[in-house]
Amino acid sequence: MIRIQKIDEINLQQGLPETRDGDLAGDVAEIVANVRERGDKALREYTLKFDGVQVEDFEVSDSEMDEALNSVEKEFLQVLEEAKENICRFHEKQKRDDLIIFEEGGKILGQKHTPIERVGLYVPGGTAVYPSTVLMTVIPAKIAGCAQISIVSPPDRAGKISPLILAAAKITGVSQVYKVGGAQAIAALAYGTQSVEKVFKIVGPGNRYVAEAKRQVSGAVGIDMIAGPSEILIIAEKNANPGFIAADLLSQAEHDIYARPILLTDDQELAQAVRDQIEIRLPDLIREDIARKSIEEQGFIVICESREQMFDLSNAIAPEHLELMTTDPVSDLGLVKNAGSVFLGEYTPEATGDYFSGTNHTLPTSGTARFASPLSVDDFIKKTQFSFYTLEALTRDAEAMMHFARKEGLTAHANSVKERIQ
């Protein structure tokens, strides 16, 4: 049963504690080092150990892609196409124009945008499959113009990747898919193996091992974010529908036993009604065991004394998903300082963004929404500055530049300017 707490039991400044496994970093470091040193041989050993299957050829063949596409029901393929269109429409608006500034006297400054050439996308498998993650990661990379997009995803016991994932990859135009998951997949993308090509940046959600591996290879390659357990926070006022709230909390809880379902409300009766609705609905879930453990160990309801307290606590937690079930959610959006993605009103469940609306579902977790943003086209773009000076422009600025350089004790810097104007 979900806990109900009062606001004075919560530290507003602290937010949520991190969930960390003390042995995790060491275990992952060993996997990363082994893959870096031994390549495919290590990948095969870990795939047999963790996925229970011997894989000889890691790359999914064209025939496997076609077979997967043909095996998926046409109705779902149509849904994938419609979701793709919505996601494309939203992310196309994120593209940026190059910047160029012409100043008087022969000085030009600018910034150009270049797609990252090779990116790797992690798509979780395991206890659930996520074709939606294929759409959410591939589409912004495609719009950015990335030349090579590689997907890694864990194989099942038959040594295959879910047809749903492969169908989504085919629909989005990705042909390079590897049958490998976990920390070993991240290491393979970061350093390359005999079969898996090295990439320049890795994005996409995964379990704790994947997140820790991304942390450890960061620097050797770029990463989007280090995703922790998924979370939803709902701010609900007195007249909110308890059934809707319970359904949405459970939609997050079924992801993972570490998922965090949270409700903030100023009404004790609503809190109790939501708790009751959760217990009524849990037995109907296919993933009841996972959802129940998440609800009981990670979930909680906080009774706040005011709207201000609800938003203060939400901003301190900085949730991945934030639902506003308030009287005027559109106006209340202005009170939100820290959140990954916000869902406004009782008819906008988190699932709208997970699958179909067009916004991205790869979001900052574990309080990182205080400084991080959802995955976007920007994550697949590099920005390069450039500048141009004529002799006239350099002469005009020379004294200031040389003065600055000498103050820092860098006489060679000053001389590089002086050489050109004397």
C-alpha cells in the first residue's frame, strides 16, 4: 500500500534520495574493461551470461529486418507511422539556423551547426520492449542529419530482437541494429569491437547497469544523460479524479520496481481515495508484482498545506514526468521551474507523451531536470564557432587584445597580434 506522508516529513531542499548500488560501479567497470580489451569475445560471453543465448552474428541482417516487419500486424504498423509523423512534426521545429554577425570594419562572427556523424542508440529489452524508444531516439537524430545511426538492444532467449523494435527501426530508416544489451553494449559502442562500430555519442534509456556504463564511458564518447529510475509526480487539487490519478501512478510503477510514483495534494480525502483506487486496480495489471513493489517501496503521497507548498516540493524533486490535475493547469505551468515533461489537465495522461503526441519521452530523471532537458535535435548537433578579421578590424582591436594578454602573463598571445599590425 502506498505511503501517505505530511509535508513536514519532507525536506524541500533535498528532493529525492538517489538510488545507488554500492557494487554496481565495480561490476560495470569490469564489464567495460573486458569489452574494450577483448571485443566480440567478451560480448558473446556476457550475452550468454546475462541473456542466456549464444549469439554469433551481432548485426541484424536485412532479411531479419524484413521478416520482423512482415510479422507485425498492419494495425500497429499504422500506429507507428502516425506516431512517427507526430514526433517528426514536433522535432522539426527544433532545428536551428546557422548564426552569422557582420560588424562594421571588417569583422565577422558566427556559429555553424553540424550533425554528429556517428551515434549509438540504446533501446531497452528485457522485461518489456519499447518500439516507442526507437522512434524517440532515431527521429531527432535523423532530423539532425546524423550519417550513421546504430541501435543496440538485448536479444531474447532465441537470439532475436523483438519484431516490434525491428519494425520501428525499419520504419524510421535505420538498418544497423545490433543484438547486444546491457553495460556490454554501451562499452561496445564507446570503444568499438570487431562487429560493433565505435560511435561518437550514445543516447537512450536503460537499466542501472546501462546508466552506470554511460557514466563510465562519458568522455571517451558523448552521452545524452545518465538516466535513473523513471518517475512521475502528480499535483492534484481537491476535485481531481482519484481514478485517473491512480491509473497514472500505476502506469509509471509498472515500468520497474525502482520507478517512483508520487502524488502531491492538499486534500486528505483525495489522498485516501487515490490509495484505495490503487489497491483496486493493481490486481488487474499484467505486471502487478513489479507495480506493487514500486508502489510500496518507492511511491508516496504527500499532504501539503497549500498550492505553494505543492509546487515548491515538486520543483525541489524536479520530476521526470509532471502531471498537473489542477483547476487551471495551463496557468499553473508558469509555476513549474524544474520538470522533464509536463502534462496539463486530467485528459493528458503521461502516456500521451510516451507514445503519440510528438514530444520526446527520453527525459532527465533523479532531479536532473534542475539543469537538464528532454532529448531533442540539439543532442545530435555540434556547434562550431567561427570568426574573421580584416587587417583594419584587427588593428582597431589590437591594443585591447594585447593589454588583456599581458595582464594574464601570456606574451606570446600578445605578440601573435602585434606581428600582424606592425
